Amino acid sequence: MILLTLSLAGSIVAAFVASDNVAITNDVTTIRVGHEQAETNDRHLAMMEFKELVEEKSQGEMEVLVYPNAQLGSEPEMIESVTLNDLQMVAATAFTQYDQRISVFELPYLFDSYEEAWNVLDGEVGQDMADLFLEDDLRILAYFENGFRHVTSNRPIESPEDLSGLVIRTPEFPISLSTFNAMGANPTPMAFGELYTALQQGTVDAQENPIANAYTSNFQEVQEYLNLTSHQYMPLPVAINEDFWQSLSTEEQEILNNSAEEAAQFHRETQRENEEKMLAELEEDGMEIVEPDTSLFEDEIDPVYNSFRQAYGDELVDRIIEAANE
């Protein structure tokens, strides 16, 4: 009986070999990935596409568990968990806490179209930005879509004057804060999970986000206007812990890399296709769509570029502007 018990115990231990919170069960490697948006958001749909691709390509030898709705913490918390290999992967925007230079993609009115942004992200500049994070054990596999950001409010925003004194929630990103300061607003950083209640209670007057985030968060219930300011484009890096990555076989790495790139393309196409539908549904729900002359806002943003150039040099800014123009 003792020998039998020891034998069974050994089998159980062998079946659940844990390495840095990664469970390997019957030769199946489980990868946990977190993000902040709801299950109805295109971001979650893209991560489920990634899960399906990985599991199909690996013939079931790799399993991806997706945790939406900030179940595993805020974006900064999840990214930190990935640096520690407590979480294997994350889809998030808050990477500036490790290197501010990645915020060059967020300079206001940098890109005129999605295609411009994608060409830069998928090219040499995007790879160079990704390499900056390897020293923090973050390997960016692909840039998913966060999209162009717009302002929702309870008054129409047709010019920078309409932003004057407006208490607007932004993420705690220096570029976001400096952009709205330059346009005369009062930017107030706040976690996304607290935003709906803050809008409902009047803690903040307005917020800015891609259309998909406003739509899936039901901001039309607490905001009257969606103002298509397109003031920033923001990518969504998907990163994996570098130590965990190096523990995988070459074949497993290739599966993850290819699946991330395919899921990124799926996300971009899905979000583009859904935006018009989302706008129509928001309008049906009573939200008024405002299409301001964005050139009026562009005239106010020189201080943002000047500040970034002073902090990180002209070369980085000029290089990305040149890449965008190409």
C-alpha cells in the first residue's frame, strides 16, 4: 500500500510540473494572458482568435487561457506580472512605465490613416521599439489594434475652445496628458475600470478612447456626444515574458509568433469593419456624432512635439514621421 501510494503521488506530481506559474499537464503547456476590456470588445475577440490559432497549430499541446475585464489587475499591474513571469502574456497599452520612447507612436495627429500606422508598426521602427523592452523581460510579439482615439462628452467639441477647462479622463500617459493640456483641457488620469462610474457621478466631464472601447463600455448611457477628434493613434502591444519565451522550443516560439501576427491582422480588420456599425448603434441609442475640423486641434499641439523632442531627441521623432510619410 505504501509503495502504491508513493507511486500514485509521483504520478500526480509529474502531471503537474509547475514552473513560474506555468502548468504543464500531460505535456500541455498552459499560457495565461490578460487584458482590460470586456468580452464583447474586439480586443477580446482577437485574443480568442489568438487562443484558437495557438491551440490548432500546436495540435492541442499548447493551451491559452484568456482573462478579460481586468480580472488579473489593471494594465500596469498585468504588465508588471508579465515581467515577473507571474503572468505569461498581456495585451495592453501601458508600456511607457518601462520605456517612455514607445509613446512616440502616440504623438497627436502623427498618423493620417490606419494604413500609415500599420506600416510603421510592422516595419523597422516598430521592431526597434519592441526591442527596448527585452531588458525588462518583455518580448512584444505583435501590435494589435487600439485605434484612433476620440472624445465623448456632454457638450459638443468642435474646436479647442470647447475643451477649455473640461475635466477629461485620460490614461496616465505623459503624451495623453500633455496633448490635452496643450488644447486647454484639464486631463485627469484614472483607471479604465473606474471610468463609467466617474462619468455617471460627474467626477469627470468627458473621456477619450477608441470607438470600440466607448461602445462596449456603454458610455452612451452617461455621455451625450461622441466627437470624432482622432487626436491620437494608439497601438496595443501584445507581450510575453522573455524567460518563459526562452524556455519554449523553436517550434513553440514559431507557433506563438505566427499566431500573434495573424491575430493582430484579424484585430485590425475586425475593428475597421465594426467601427461604422458601432457608430450607427451609438447614434441609435441617442448619442450625437460630431465631426469637427481636426486641423483646428492640430494647430495647438506643437508644444507636445517640442517637449518630446527635448526629452528624447529629434532623431526619433523625425525617423517616425519619415516612416509614416513613406
